[in-house]
Amino acid sequence: MSKAVICPKCKSEYTYESGALWACTQCFFEWDPAELKAAQEHASKVFDANGNELQDGDSVVVIKDLPVKGMPRPIKAGTKVKNIRLTDGDHNIDCKIDGFGAMALKSEFVKKA
């Protein structure tokens, strides 16, 4: 008996192998496990505004003035941020910015330094 495969669309455990593809009996979704794995690996990577891949510990530069709730001034374009940490979620960069403290930034508003 082969290992049970969970449907990536509806999370059902009632799946079966159909040639090179897998199929779900609940939602009728068909997928190729190799393509699905490659897509998941690409989705887990974080890219800056120019398409460069970011890693933990990188330094980045803010490319746009970013308003901060509760602060009288925004984070100015050109601000360099050192030693970033990548996270999951909408704001996928955790960092500390001088004068602002701990922040969460979106990778689309930074470029690799």
C-alpha cells in the first residue's frame, strides 16, 4: 500500500494515483506532485522589489517613504536596514530600524543593499 497523499486543494485524504498524476475523489482536483513541490519551493522564497532573493541576515534599503502608525514621521526612502529576518505572512521581513525600533516590512518596498 502506498503512502497516503493529501489533496492540496481541499485537504481530503481520499486520493488516488492516476498515471503520473494524483486525483482527489472529493473535489476532483488533479495534480502532479513534482510540479506542486517546485511551486511550493518557489513560493517559500522572498524576493525584493527588483526580483533578488533575500536571505536572513541581509541588508536592505527602503525604496519608498513608509508611514508608521503612531509615529510623527515616516521611514524615509534610502533608509538602510541591517540584519533582516524573514518570516511568513503579509509583512515578511522583521527588523530593527534606528529611531523606530522593531518593525515588520513588506519585501516589495525594499531592495537588496
